[in-house]
Amino acid sequence: MASPFDGMGQVLMGVLGATITHLPAAGGSAQINGHIRRYRIGVLDGEDRAVLAYEGTLRLPRDTASAAGVAVGDRVQDATGRTYKIANKHDSASIGNDALIVYDLEEAD
């Protein structure tokens, strides 16, 4: 049965997404359309002082992530050249092919 929300993942990526370079751990690269969100968080340093750090998330439609072979341990690069390592994957409960999959990102050197 069709849902009024079928296809929304692709629509959201069309509006909010940008071209991202996927750098698989096995080598090579590919351009995919996704959304990287970077935000500041407070963490404690080795001397228990509060410092600011950055974390990020990557959102991809399930079919895009599957076709590109995106996996934990791969790297992605945004349009500004910042490179992130994919640290964790949060699968969607939605059964739709275009359901948005969320990946936790860590800044890479």
C-alpha cells in the first residue's frame, strides 16, 4: 500500500542535500547527494576543563547509502573540504527505500 510519505527522503535530499564525496575504506571515491550537519558540543579535556568540540551527522536515503556501499569506517568530505570518518550507523525503522539513514561522524585529519 502506498503512503503519502513515499519518496520524501529523495525530496528532502533534493532540497536540503548537497554533493558529498564518499571515500570508501577500500579506496576510490564517488559523489553522492546527502546532508551533513556539523554542530558544537562541550566536552571535558584531560584536566577536566570544558572545551568545545565538533560532531556531525550524515543523512542519506537508504537506497543511496546502499548503492554507494556507505559503511562505518568510510570517510566523507563536504563541499568545504572537511573530511569526516563514519563512526556509527543508525538505521531507520521505516521500510521505505528512501528512508533517511543517520550516520555519526567524527572529524578526520
